[in-house]
Amino acid sequence: MRIGILAEPRSWYFRDLRRAARERGHHTAPVDFGSIVAAVGPDGTDVSIACGTSEDAESPDSLGSTETAASPDPSGHAAPDGSAQRLATTTGHTPRGDARPHRVGAIPQRTCDALIVRVMPPASLEQVVFRMDALAAFEAAGSIVLNPPKSIEAAVDKFLTTYRLGAAGLPVPRTIVCENEDDAWAAWQALGGRAVVKPLFGSEGRGILLVSDEEMAYRVFRTLDRLQAVLYLQEFIEHSGYDTRVLVLDGRILGSMTRHNPHDFRTNVARRGLARPCSCSDEQAELAVRSAAVVGARFAGVDLLTDRSGRHLVIEVNAVPGWKAFSRVVGLDVARRVIMALENTPARTAERDQQS
């Protein structure tokens, strides 16, 4: 299988996935969102995504051996003209004439069987929309995208995630989302004068504040209003000082761990949270599996919080979950499981042929 990984090539996650893929006999290459090129014409569509020529894009061990003007040399270094090796998927037809996208030289037609999305870098609204649309087109043409684009769209948006979870009957904290400081002030009071304020987009606890006094509320809400930010307020849940991260893959629980932080109300490991293995209850397991399904994520990290009465609430569903600490404390090779999930994904060739 030829696997493209949307990740920084020097990151731990890219290297872990590359290791696991190699052990299973697959080829990998790093992919950058900014390299996406799409063309649509009367004869079909073509979505191509450039592969980096880092140490992972080994010549025969990279994505095929099709000879083209832009192919890297056998040493694995970039071609003299600086062209990038490219992954491409197509409906079986290509646009005529100059409709096909070009950069330097011809685009090598190297079919990618799967893409693993490990990053969602900051970008303009237009770029984000185009990237998600292109991933959807890539998937529709027969390639596997993990996670599916629609699930990533839902999971990166805290309001959309919370809304869908609540609409599905899953227990979530009381949440109010607005766009101006007056409404935020009213929401904060409605939530008892103590609320967690979160950025609509973001991960690893970045930008999250516990607002528990009037002066802080005034400053935070006014600042966010002036920045034209969306104000996302969630009731603060009194708990025992930890939350539970449950990793779900294709409707099954891979494992779970608790995260404690004696220094901060945010328990994220990136915020010095301490991770410990744990066994989740049947109720927690059901909540995690249902939550992943609600956002359409095959692979998800579901964060659960247990209040002082013993009630479990779903705090977040992460469609690009980290597993560095998880693998260490749980003793599970998560990257290997992810690669095996790709192997077990039914071929989409028949679906692609029906659509073409």
C-alpha cells in the first residue's frame, strides 16, 4: 500500500507512522496541504498532492517507480529541477489540453492508496474549505482518507462537535456560544459566574481560560469581542482532578488513560498533565464509541469528565488524536493499529467506477 502522511516529516507522529508502515511492508511519503492541486474538466477530475522528497521518500521504496520528468533520482534526493514527487488520484480520465495542473515539468501519476491526516495547520478560510473539499474529492476517487474529511470538519469545530453530541442525546456540559461581549457576559452569569472559555478551533489546551471573577470576565470578553472572535463558554464541571482519554478506532476501544494536572485545571499532557493507564467502564466505553460515530471519525480521542456525582460527560472529540503519551503508558503500538485499520478498509474501486 502507498500511504501519504499529512504531517511535518520531522514530527514524532510522522516517524512513528512511517516505522509502523514499513514494518507492515508499505511505502510512505510526507504530504503538505499547500501542495494540493485540483483540476476539473469535461473529461473528468484530477486531484494531485505533492510528496516531499525527505529521507522517507526513498526512491524505489517511495510511491511507485513511474518514470517522469519530475521523478527524484535513485538516491532519493530532489530532482535537479527542484520538482516534487507527487501523489495523484484520478477518476480514470484527465482534463484535456492545459486544464491539467502543471508546476515544473509533468506531474507524475503515482496513485496514493491512502492518506493519513495528522495536522490541520492554520490557514485562511478559503484555504481550509478548499483543503477539505480536495480531501473529499480524493476520497471519492477511491483513496482512503483517515480520518474522513467530514469528520475532521466536525471535530475541529468545538461548537459543531458539541451541538452534534448534544443533538444525539450524549451528555455534554452546558455550553453557550456567541459573538459579542454583552451576550458573553449574560452567558457567563447564566453559567453561574464560573465558566471555561475556549477558542472555537484549537487543541492541547491552548487558549483555554477559566473565568471565575467579574474583572477577568470583563477583560476576556472585551478582548475577544475586539478580536472578532467567537466566544465559546462552557460550564465548569466540578470533578476529582482528572479526565479520561479514550482512544477509539473503527468502533472499538484501543484503551484509555486518565490525565491529572496538579498545576492547572487543563489536564492535557501538553500542559504538564500526568498520564496513567486505566480501565474505562462499560458506560464510558459506550459514550466514547458513540461520540466518535456522531462526528464520523474512524479514529478518535474522546475526552470524558466525571463530575462529583459520578455522571460522565463528553468534553471533546479529537479527530487528529495524539498517542505519544498513550502508547507509553498503555503499552500499545497505536501506529501499528492505525496502519492495520487502513489495510482492513474495503476497497473503494467499485464505488469509484460507479461514479465515473
